[in-house]
Amino acid sequence: MEQFKIDFNASGLFSNLFLDYSDKKTFLENFVVDFPSIENIKRDLGSFKFDYLDRNVLKDELISQNASIKMSGETMNNILLLSKDNSYTVTTGHQLCLFTGPSFFIYKIISCIKTCIELNKEIPGKHFVPVYWMATEDHDLEEIDHAFFYGKKITWKVDGTGRAGEISAKGIEKVLDELRVILGDSENSNKIISLFENSYLKSKNLAGATRFLVNELFGKHGLVILDGNSKALKDLFKEEIKKEIFDPHSFEKVNETSDELEKAGYPVQVVPREINLFYGEKGSRERIIKSGDNFVVVNSDRTFNEAEILKEIDMNSSAFSPNVVLRPLYQQKILPNIIYCGGPGEMAYWLQYKSFFDTTGIHFPFLLPRNFVCLFEKSNLVKWKALGFNEADLFSDEESLIKIYVQKESGVISLEEKKKKVDEFFLELEKETVETDKSLVTFVRAEKQKALNGLDVLEAKLNKFLKQKNENGINQIVSLRAKVFPTGVFQERQENFFAFVNKRGFGLLDEIFDEMESPVGKKEITVFVLS
């Protein structure tokens, strides 16, 4: 498959923090174990002992969680391998977005799997297992209740509150009916609808639906799907929950690191709380705060004294849910995880956590930026080049492209020289006026500004005429660039991957998987040209 690359720094898409991290800036060394490279991973792997890990509980729980789906031999083998000390995980996580949500959901998981394939090849005698951590405890439902197909947003009216994974898929039928209309009637669309029906209508909740769907797509590659909303796994995290309640270091340490990053000019992604835990019951997930000697669950009548909350942690650990600060610690406590693979936002908040991790004795992973991908039709690339642009220009801003095009085709009218002459004329006039009557200087200056404003208006009207003259070409620029930035948002962050599958078939996923490289050491966006 034809492809071209766009360097991160040339894309205009990323924050300075992400660019500096990708460029391995020295200042950021203190916020990571090391920058991700095959050499660094090989060298540092021996320091990842995971003495605190209960591999058998992990193995048994993963087998139990995945019993409801048809596991591939590759996935089952990977789960069994996790009971061995020479096995490690590479993890990516994501919310339970409707129909997988934006395309980068797919690219994150492929990035994770491809990283494991490369590590298994480069480091013999060790086993590296790809893990998708389902964000089943997230309760921000507005972020997951929609998907975009060909720029059209379809929204599921979620019937429920609390942890996303526990919510019923009730009401999905109406969304599927809406999607049928958008996709049309074809062999590909029927396969897509059938996949979604089997995923959502036959599962008791959103966690089950997402597990089924992701397994159908990636099970053959050995992907292991994990739900952290588990009593067996939370029991392994009891001591960390107690420490967060009674002797927390997260608030202090994350704030210290945040201050360091802000002083260096980097905005911080996450603001920690004094207690970074939620308490969840059926249909709810609310913050825990300390009030005097008691612990209160906000927006509820739940209150615990010290003895009561200790007992609750011991007896009902699954009710305690880590927030964005504590979830990474939970992940690292229960998994033999050496790499977290994610996007710019995730890299930003992980960089805030290293000093906190250092107080816990739990390993901090390598932070690996995922692959960034755009799909672009070959026929559209031909049209784009016919307009006089190259591949990299697709990532330039629209107004600049239009200006370049109009100037090339007709020339841009500039009245700057005329404005200078007007300015010079009125300066001379002002001098003469001062000698005659100083009270008229204000009037002269006002007339000058009026003349300059008039030239600005004339210049705009003349260039508007040129734009209209080149309307067809400009419309093409807008239309073609919108393939990369629909509604101004980078394609992978909005358009659903199955919109492309609908046009090209499920073989597209295999093509992308085969063509995509491991993200280790990469600093560019890959644009796949679809012929």
C-alpha cells in the first residue's frame, strides 16, 4: 500500500510537551524511566522484577473474564504465558466508545500489538503480550455515546449512570437503524451492522459488547482484553487503596511534578485530588473526600469512619475505583507491564506521575507514543497535486493554502505600497497643518485613518473578486483538505474506522495491520494512500 510520512514537528497537531518528549529532550529525562527504544528496553528489562505481582490471580481472572467470548488460541496462549516470570505486557487503554468511536481506537490497539511483535523478535527468550485495558469504570458517558460516519454524528441516548462498563446496551437498536441509512445497503454495510448487532444486542452491558467487538477484530493477533472493574484484581490493590485513604502521597507528588513542568512552560494535563478514588455502587461512581475524621462519598448519604472504611476495603474492594491519577498505579500493580502505549494526552499525564510511583515501589513503565494514521484516496491525492500542492501541504492551514493558490493562479492584490504613499502624504500634510493651525492636526489624522481604512476595504474586495474567479479550485482545496480534517478535526480523532471499511471491505483492517510498523522510534504520521 502506498504511503507517505509527515514529521510530527511539521504536522501542526501536537503540543510542545509531546514534541519535546518525542525528540527526547534532556529536561524530560527526570520524568520517565527512559525514552522508548529497543536498545533501552533491552537494557532496562532486567530491572522490572514485578516481585509484588500475583501472576496466577491475573491469569485466572483473565480466563474468567474472557470465557464469554470465543478466544483464539493465540490469546489463550498469551494469557497462560502471563503466569511465567519471563512474560511482560504492553498495554494500551481506551474508553468504551460507541462502535469503537474515532479511528485512533483501532490504531492504538494495532500499535500495541505491533510493539509486541517487534519485541518478541528482538528480545528472544522473553514473551511480550499485548493488552487492551477497557476503561469500564469511566463515568463520563458523553465522551463515549457517539460516533461519526462520513461527518454525520450518531448519538446513543444512554439509559444509565455510573460506570460505563456496567451500563446496558438498551436503545442501541435505534442507533443501528440510523447507521443503516448512513452506510446504505451493501455487502460491506450488512457485515458491519451484523458485527455491531452481535456485539451490542447479545451482550448484557457495554463492557461485554466492547470485549466481543474488539476480540472479533484483534483476537487472532493474541490481544488480551482486561476489565479492571474486578474484585479479584482490586483485592490485589487493597494496600494501595488504604494508603491513598490514610497516607496519600499522590496529591503532593503529582503537584510537585506539575509545578516543575509548568515552570518549564508545559501546561499540565491532570490536577490531582487529595483522595484520588471514587466509590461506586450500582448506577453511581462518586468521589471520596475526607470530612473531619470521616470519609464521605459525595452526592450520597454514604459516610465511613476509619474502621468502617478499612472494613469496606477488605470486604468490598471492587466498590473503590481509581481516578485518572491512581488508575495507572492500579494497572502497574496487577500487570507485568513494561510499556504504556498511548496518545499525546496520555503521555502528558503519565509524565506527571513518575515521582509518585517512586514512593510506591511499583514499576513505572516506558511511555510509548502510539502510531498516528490518516487514510487518503489515491484519486484525491491526484487532484490535490493537480492544484499545485504536495503531500505535506495537506497539513497546512486552509487560509494559507487558498492564499497560495489564488496568488499562483491570479496573483494577490496588495495595496501596501499605496498605503505607504498615503501615510507619507498625510505626514507632510500634518507638518504643514501644525505650522498653520495645530487644532486641525486631529482632523488630519482622522482623515488619514479614513483613507487607510478605505484602502483596506478596497483590497479585501479586490481579493474577494479573485477568490470568486478561482472558486472551483478553492472549493477543491476545502473539500480535499476536509478529508484529512473533517470539521477541522484530524481524521483519526473523529471519523469511525468502519466508515472506511464500508467502502473497501473488512480486508482494509488486515491491510492496515500488515502495513503499520511498530511505533518504537517513530516520530511521524503515516498517511496510507488507498488506491
